[in-house]
Amino acid sequence: MNAVIGTNDYPVAERHQIDNSRMLILFRSHLEDGSIESEILGKEICLFDVDGRFLWKINPAPGSTVGYDRVYNPNSTELFDFVHLFCNDGNYFAERYNGDVFEIDLKDGTANYVFWKKS
């Protein structure tokens, strides 16, 4: 993904208004026609200011849960897309397709694995 993108560059899955000055957007990397927006795969979440200016894209900690034990492996190279955003007690979380959940730091987009969400 290029350093700067716009709010309409990819199909939008979710928009979350954060305070009155920022918008957290989850773009869709897997499209309905079966194609994949590979340049945003695994980095589908971006923050924009009130004027639609790009501030950052998510920077998730490396790794993933793999296999049936669901133990997070920071050395895993499996790449899953983010499919859902939610807020809990003022903190924002991003959920991957495989159930990995990351807490997002709204200051810079860093995201750390916190748990696996059983579907």
C-alpha cells in the first residue's frame, strides 16, 4: 500500500467515527467477485482526519495463531485479513478473519495481539 491513500480508494467494510475529528476505516481486501486487494491485505485499517486526510494505516504485530491450539506464534508468516472493528471501554480492537484480535493504538496505528476470539 502506498504511504497515502484516500477514503474511497478501496471498498469500505466499516467506518467508525472517533471523537469529532477522526474516522477509522476498515477497507475490504477480499472482494465479492473473489479478487483480493493484495496491496492492503493485513493492513486494511486506516485512520483519517475530519477532512479525509490519511493519518496512518494499521501496523499489526507480526505473527498469528495457527493450527488447532490457537497459541499465538510471533514467528508465523500466515497472513489473514482484518474483517471487523469494535470499541470496548474507549479502546479500539481489530479482528482478523481467523479470530486473532489486536488492540489498536490510535496515536500511531500499532496493534498488538490480545486474544483469539472463538467464532
